[in-house]
Amino acid sequence: MNPRRTTASGGLGPGGGRFFGPGELRWALLALIDERPGHGYELMTRLEDRFAGAYQASPGAVYPTLQLVEDEGLVRLELDGGRKVFHITDAGRDEVRDHAREIDKIWARAAARGEWGMLRDPDASEIVGPALRLFKAAVSTIVRAHGDPVVVDRVRAILDAARHEIKQVKAETKRRGHHHHHRRRDHGHHDD
């Protein structure tokens, strides 16, 4: 167990911010087990998938939480091919239903974080600056025009046109089968 990562925030490393408030990691794990049974590592992976990589699950947070919900009788362990698989119990199902609103909020936050999580991809760094400058120019133009509807409509049209054009590039890249994997492969070995 890595003591640096066993944080109350659900296992984020230093400076990562809180992903889970008190009790939320517990509800998230129960909700995942309610969807379908799984062993510890699989549940960690499914949790990370929900956050589209914006959250790094820590064994130091997840395993004690799984132990807790087992002790509380909300899940039961079954051995499957030597692996301990967690299954929801009736009491666990009741807990998930009783906290459905809180769980929905966690998944909504996961979706929002996941969308922005791709900004952490090293390839994204190339365009974050220009995109932010575009956004800043759009906002300052509208603020200076005091929200004049004509200006707002023009700026919105420019942004929509840019987004449409970028989507076309994405579609063309997909059609070509994305032959430019050379940067991906040597990810950890940058000479520059």
C-alpha cells in the first residue's frame, strides 16, 4: 500500500483536488456493484472509466471501502476462479436506492470531469493555448459590446463555424484510419 496515495479524497495524488466527498466513494462502488458484480481491480477500472481517465482510483482508498461495505453486509464476496467477486446484497440495493440522488450527482460530476479530462492528454497541449485565446477574444468582445444581441449572434456564429470545421477534420481523420500513430508509440521517449 502506498501511504502517499491513501487520501480521504478517494485516492488522488497530491494536488489533485477532491473527487469524492464523505461517503461518496462508498456509494459509487455500491452503485457499480449493483450494476454488475466485479472484483476489486475491475471495480477500480470501471470507476476510472466513468471519469474517462480524469480520476485515478487508488487501492488504498478503494479496498478499505470495499471491506467496509462487506462488513456492513451491503455486499457479499464469492470466489470465482480464485478471484474475490463482490455481489450486491438486498441491503446494498436498498442503500443504492436510498441514495439514488447523491449517486446521480456523482455520475453527473464524473461525466463533466471526464469531458475535461482529455485536456490532460499530452497531445492536447498543442491547442489548449490557442483555444483559450479564442475563448478569451469571444468573451471580451461580448463584454465590451455589453451583450449586444447582434454581436453575440456574430460571435456565436464564428465559434459554431470553427467547431463545425474542426468536426470535419475529425471525421476526415477517422475516415483515413488515423495513420499517424508514430507520436503515440514513442510516448515516454521524447528527445525534444
